[in-house]
Amino acid sequence: MNQDQLKQMVGEAARDEVLKLPAGQILGVGTGSTANCFIDALAAYKDHFSGTVSSSNATTERLLKHGFKVLDPNDVLSLPAYVDGADEIDPAGHMIKGGGGALTREKIIASMAKQFICICDSSKQVSVLGNFALPVEIIPLAQGVVTRELEKMGGKVTLRAAKSTRADLQQTNSEPFVTDNGAWILDVAGLKISDPIKMESHINQIAGVITVGLFAKEKANILLVSNASGVQRLTF
Ligand code: 5RP
């Protein structure tokens, strides 16, 4: 079974999980290839929900294409569940997220939801977070100062690049990747994150940081994880 099939399988399991919620509520929807499988699997049942809140422009586009109603988070008072993927998840449900660059909106929607339902294949399960470079969304003018602070913590910091082809120069330039919020992302390799709550709070204190892709306070409540023998459901 390949990774796409594992993603599809867990997307379908997440669809079955959210259909257990009473009808007529609003659902939070994440970003990434696994979240896309979930959206596609849920499309035929979209009327079960009165609307959705979306964590990125890409997810909004996909939801609208399927005919889901997408609401402004400011108009939403109660969100029973948020479904999203992860780049890494530890045995306590703490996650690294932001590989797709949507970490800030993902964390906002996760903070609104009663339950975070994480969906992934088993390659994302780790004993200690940090093998995947930690994404940190920053205000562009703070790149230098935030980089130095993250280096003091032992991180190897790279500004995330967006590949862009400059036809006029006849060459490919690597310009910074720009998030949906008009910000930049630093990817921090080499951190062993044994205390995710402490590290999340420490990085949050650095001036110029918008969001760190450590989801420790907003950790998963339910994990649906797929491997070749099926989907396992864990709770934290
Ligand atoms: C996007 C995310 C994604 O949830 C994470 O990168 C996992 O993506 P995928 O399901 O494509 O592996 O945090 O910002």
C-alpha cells in the first residue's frame, strides 16, 4: 500500500469520525495532502454540517469547489472539531505542523475547536519531535533577530524559499515563500524537542515570531493513524 492510499484511508476514517457529530454544526478543516483526502471523502456528506472554517486559502478553494459553505472564523462561536494532518506527532499528541505553510491559521482554528482530530499515516509518529525541521512564521523584518535567537537554542535555521522563475533574467530565483498572511517562514532543523510545552512558550516570546509550528498547547485529542493493516484510533 503506498502513501497516497494510506492518506485516502485515514481521510475516509476521519469522515466517519466527524459524521458521528450531531448534524447542523460547523467543522474546522486543515491544510495539506491528508486534509485534502478528508475534504474529498466528506464532500458527499457536506449537508451534515451547516458550514466550515478553513485554515488556508488552498483549503478554502477546495471546500468551495465541493460546495461546502466556508465561514469567517469571526462569525463562529462554537466549533466541535478541527481535522488536520501533521508533520510529526509524539506519543502525547504534541505535533509539529506547518510543512504546508498554514501553521498560523491552523493554530487559530485549532484553538477554537473542542477537539483536534489529527489524521496521518504512521510515518508521522515519532518518540521525540524535531527530526522534521520546525516551521516558525515570522514578520519579514525580524528575520535576522529571530534567526539569531533560534540559533542560540541550537537550531540550524533556513528561510523557506518559493521557487520562482524569472523569465526576464532567464534563471530560477529562490525568493522567500510568502504565507497567506504575507509573512515568511524559518525552518529550524536540529532541535530535540523533549519538552514541547516549554519550547512552544519560549519561541512564542521572541519578538517578531507570529506562530511556532509546535502544537503542544493545542495538541491532538484524537489521532487517526493509518498503516498497511488499517486505521488505529488513539485518544490523548
Ligand atoms: C500544513 C500542515 C500539514 O498538516 C502538514 O504539513 C501535513 O501535511 P500532509 O498531510 O501533506 O503530509 O501543517 O501547514
